[in-house]
Amino acid sequence: GQHRGTQILFGHAHLGGVSSAQIARLLLIITCEGCDRGNFATARRGEVVRGDCVNCLMRWTIALRPDVLRPDSTCGGYMDMKNCFTDVLQDLDAWVACAECGAESLITELKCGHRHERRVQVYNALSHITHISGIH
């Protein structure tokens, strides 16, 4: 993807048993640029999400552009954000591919800084989400 917008970095992600992963959904706390009030927002791959600030009713938009995350990479993608910004990622859903057979599975509600273990094919997927930074 294009290297612009708000970058999603996985500083210490450990993809044990996983050949690749891609973000499907992010649950964020966004801050309104109009009034600095926090709002919850859900960004999904392939969608432009629109909403209104609960305080000042300013219209905001978020477009998620995920990259394929591999064991040797740290960038999960970028978000195009208008009238808002974020540095708080609550949780995410991600598609992960098994390193042995290539089968894809959707892992839901991965939490920041937690280790996730599944009994079927995928272990320790996306264990640490450490940083979200603005790239201009």
C-alpha cells in the first residue's frame, strides 16, 4: 500500500505458526479534531467508515488500508483519517495464514499486548501491538 496516513506498527509481533496476517477490523478510540473528545470507532478493511462526534457533531471518516504482515515485517497498514486522530487501539480482528498448510483463519478480538493461543493451526498470532504513528 501507499506509505501515507496513520501507520499501524507491530513492534514485537510474534507470528508463531503463521506465514502472514492481515487486519480485517480495528476497534479504536479516536479523538475529534474539533473538540478533543474521545469517541469509539470501528475501521474495517475495504470500507470508508463515517461518523459524528458525540460532543460537537463534527463529521469524521476513517479508511483502513491494511498491508500483509509477515514474520519479517512490522507494518500492519495505514489509516486515512479526516477530522480525527488516534493513538489508542482497543482490539482487532485479523486473517492469518497457517505456515504449514496455508489455510486462512479469522482470529477475532486480539488485544494489545496480550498473547493469543489457539488450538487449531494458529499460535501466538499478533502478540504485541505497540505503536500507531502519523506519517505525512
